Amino acid sequence: MAKRKDLSMEFCGVKCENPFFLSSSPVGSNYDMCKKALEGGWGGIVYKTIGYWIPQECSPRFDQTRKEGTSFVGFKNMEMISDKPTEKNLEMMYQLKKDFPDKVLVASIMGENTEEWKKLAKAVTEIGADIIECNFSCPQMTTHAMGSDVGCNFNLVAEYTRAVVESTHLPVMPKMTPNLTLMELPARAAVKNGAKAIAAINTIKSITEVDLDNFTCLPIINGKSSISGYSGKAVKPIALRFIAQMAQDDELKNIPISGMGGIETWQDALEFLLLGAGNLQVTTSVMQYGYRIVEDLISGVSYWMEEKGITDLSTIVGQALPNIVPAEEIERDFKVYPKYDHDKCVGCGRCYVSCYDGGHQAIDWNETERRPYLNEDKCVGCGLCWIVCPVENCITPGEVKFHDFGTPRDIHVIPKQFV
């Protein structure tokens, strides 16, 4: 049974019914789509990026990275910004805000030069947008004057952010590209020039697969393809890393972050919040499951809050950050042995094969019983065996042993899959 608690949060001074927004993408590219989403419970819309440059799109333009038992874990998208006339998009955004005054409308814009950025900022301010997102990050634009090429140029990030800030009274939120090493650098440039928030991450430049008969990357457009943006569940670990690093940065730690990149479940959503995101954007999950996925997100978070005794969702933002430390601060004076439940074991041998061929050869295999037995002299406590085991709670963290230089103490080692 669905459950709804008060998930309202404030983001950039704007009251949000809940933290779940559609991200700037095909899922929010016209009035009817956005209307359906808002009626379904989404807290806001980041309308598909608009500009004065109108793209001519290719067909097909989507591909995926597949894994057994799933439709896809990664999603490739070659689509660019809105292909509708600017005035038409402005009309639809105006109507959305008029019809849904209590929902949040974020206008995502992209110009080719300073004057276009200023003009777009003024236009979306006039139609009633609540926040302006500057798209400095789309990786598949056919002009180098726009998209991720801009996001990798810190001087342009600074210049265009300043131009937008000077042209509006609304909070300005640049959207960062992950196609660089340190996202903190362009984010700092944006904040120094007036940005009130950061959105991250946009898609990652990718090639998802190669057709082995035609020697062409996918999707195939008349025998050719191109490098373009990668999203979906597969990019969540990368998104979380960038968000956590920005949230821990001395110059950015008080800057709100709108997080995106692989959010499909309520657990995913909570992970983004715990690592510093104060607002969440979703696309690929909607493409798979429809706008109704927001019901699962709201219900799941609501049940979790009730279980934890949490009444204000904003109180959990960034709560996991103190537990992320530099590698040199990780404690290394103990190891955790695996514990085998032979009653649950199905005798598949996955743990043995993985340890023998890819670990430390610390599992002895009884061929008669078809059961694993730990060789403590060789075991380093890496945890590979309990990760590859297909049976729930068959292999779990067991005894903790301290090295000779270690100090015995209570150790917390239980991953969430064993709780």
C-alpha cells in the first residue's frame, strides 16, 4: 500500500512539494507531458533545455547497455536540446506555471554566446520560471559553442553564469558536465560569478556497443554513429562521487546541489540526499516505467522516514558525508573473514571460482559435499566471495581478526545487503 508523508523541502529558497523533479530531457519536452507528470505527483519540472539554435535530430538516437535479466543498465542518448521554436517553448512553460502555481518550474537554457544567454535568462524570467538551469554540459551537441565543451572551459562557465545572473532575479543553477576530472573547478567558477546552486551530473560521453557484423557503434545511423551521452543506473556511482566531492569542497559545501544520474528507486534517491543533494532529477527511470515511478519513490521514502522516525527529509541531506574519508584515513589493521552457511549453500561453486581465479585462493572446495571451506591462512578478508554468491545471506561477514599492529575494538562491517 502506498504511503505519503510530508516530503516537502526548500531548494534555493523555493518551496518544493517533494524533491522529485523531471530532469531536462525528452521526458519533459512539452506541455502535455509535463502536465501529466505534475498531476501524477512530481514536485517540479526541469523543462527540456531551450535555446535559439534549433537542432535537426538523427534517427534512431537511443541505445543501451544490457545485463542479464534487465532491459538495460545504461542508456545512450544522442538527442540534443529542444527542437521546438523558442517562443513555443516559452508559451508552454508559461501555461505550465499558470496551471500549476504550486509546482516548481525550472527553465533550462543554452546559448551560443553571451548575448543569447542574457536574452534567454530574461525570457524565462518573464514567463514565471522559479529557477534557471544553465546547461553547460550536454555532450552530444553538433556545435562546439554549446554543451559540454563549454562546461569544460572554466572561463566560459564564469562568463555565461555571470551573464545570466545579471539578467534575472531568479536563482541560477549551472548544470555540470562529468566529462572532466574535477567537477569542483567549474562549479567554483560558477559560484564565484553568482550561481546559487549546482546541478549534477549530466550524461557521460560514451560508446555503448559495437555491431560486430558492420563494425559500427550503436545506434547506427546509415552506417555511422557518434560518441554521445550515457545515463541510467550504470552512472549512479559516478554521479554520487561527483556530488559527494562537491558537497565536501570548502568553497562549495554550503551550495545546494540538484542531483541526478541513475536514480531509479527510492533507495537511490536517499543515497543522493545522504551525500549532499537537496533536490533530485530523474529521466531514464521515467523512460522505462513512466511518470508513475514517482509514486514508488514517494512511498518508499515515506516508509523509510517512518521507520527511522524522521519527520523532516531535509535533515538527512549530507548525513553520510562525514563517513567518506581520504584513502589514507581508512583503518587497515584488521580483516573480516567470510562466514559460510552450508545449509543455504546450493553448491554452485561461484565463490570458489572467483576466489581461486580472481582473488587470493583462500577457499578450499570439497567436491564430494560441493561446499566451500575457508583457508584462514590465505584469506585477506576482501569480501569478493559474499559479493558473487547468488544466495541471499549464504556468505556473510564473519569474524574480525586484528593484525599484530592492530588495537582490538568494536568494528562495524555489516553491509546493507546483510541487514
